[in-house]
Amino acid sequence: MLDVCVVGSANLDLVATTVRLPRPGETVNGDSYHEYPGGKGLNQAVAAARSGADVAFVGAVGADEAGRHLLATANASNVDTTGVAVDDERPTGRAIISVDRRAENCIVVIPGANGRRSAPRIPPARVVLAQLEVPVEVVIGAFRHAKLQGSITVLNPAPAGRLPGELLSLCDLIIPNEHEVEMIGGVEMLHRAGVRSVIVTMGARGAMVSDRTATPTTWSQPSWPVDVIDSTGAGDAFCGGFAARIAAGDTLAAAVHWGAAAGALATTVRGAVPSLPRAVDVERLLATS
């Protein structure tokens, strides 16, 4: 059995840096432009693998150079991509990202091949991790199958919106950021819907955990003081690292501790996949705390 199966998106990230993010209708000059492999699914799969997990990624790319590049990126991090479909009709997804000098970002996602609605086949895994850059029915289908095979289901609800009750009833753990948790109805609503553990990531302020299966039921996880360059991918580093440690048998608190360290390190490097830290780097940061 695998440690982690990630069901989600793969995108080519088109990243522009600028002094500040533009207001509606405004044009600003950029400082630089780069293209990076990305997409929340691919990012989180690579993050989990770099945290030491045996990982498979299930998603879709186009039959184009960008798709081939993304598959090569995943394979280079020892992520199994046999579950990735190649779409002959739609291009590989894109994410258009602007990053300012405070490391804040705004992102527009064009789904492309990620919009495939066919139900994915997922391999047996201790943890199945998904996001919402693919159709919600794909995630529901994956979580249904995960439950049948006894997997722990983890949802990163991004992009955020009101979530179907069926999806929430299939989630063991959910990891929204502080903005997303309000958009999907708040922590208490998530617990009422059947989610046992809610982990709210809060950037430089760390994370807040609400777990109805433990005492105390809520606690905070501080972050680490680091030199922030680009926050793109930090949430994915947290989710992937967290999933890897849950699959390894860590307690919820220990897995959140690891995820927060991975997320902090990811802000010190530009780009999503390039910033995802390896286990040795996370261990080194944890040794300083």
C-alpha cells in the first residue's frame, strides 16, 4: 500500500513579480517573469514525496510540451504518475500568478485538462489527499473509493466555495487557510458536517487546529521566523508534508508541526515546486525549535 495518493491538478505556473499587485483596471510594471511546474495536486504530491512518503499522483495533463514537462517534474521527485491521464483535446492547465515585494500573491487558474470529469482510479493508500482545482465530483468519487479501502481522507478546499454535504461527510481532515475557512462556512459548520479535524493555516502566524477527537480540542501551531521571498506553494508544502507524516503514523500535532515547518521553508524560495523542502531541510528547521 502507498503512503499517499494525491488527486488533483497539474499546471504550468506563469509567474510575474512586481512591486505591488495591481488594483482592478490598473496596469503595473513587472520586475521579472518565470515559468514553473505547479498546480495544487502536483505541488502537494511532490511535497509529500520530498517529506519521505511513497506517493502516487492522479490527475490529467494535455498532450503538449507543458504536460510532458510536468510529468517529468513529478517523476524526478519519485512520484508515481501512472494514474495521470493525457488529454488529446484540452491543453495542460495554466496558473497566472503575480507576486509583490511583500511576497503576497494573486492567482488566476485556467483548468485545461484538469477539467476532466471522469472518475479517477486511485491506488490503495494510507492517505488520500485532494484539492478543488479539479471538478468536485472527481474528488467525491476519489474519496468514496478511498473510504472503501480504509484510507484517511484529507481535503485542501482551494479554491474555496460552498462545499457539497456529501463531500464533507467523506472528509476526515480538512485544511483551509484563514480566508477559505470563512468562505466555506466556518470551523463549527465543518465539524457539524462530519469533519473530525480542521486545520486552518494562517501564513506567518502558523496554524490553528480544531480536533473533536482529542483533548484539548483546539490549539495553535506557531510558525518559524524566516526570510520570506515568495509565499506561492507554502500551503501546498504544508498539506503535502502533513499528509506524509500522517501516513507515517505521526500524531495530528506532530504532523501539523512538520507541515508548518515545511510551509515556512517554502516561502524562502521562488516558485511552487522549486520551493518545496526536502525532509532533511524540515528536520534541520525543527531541530532549532
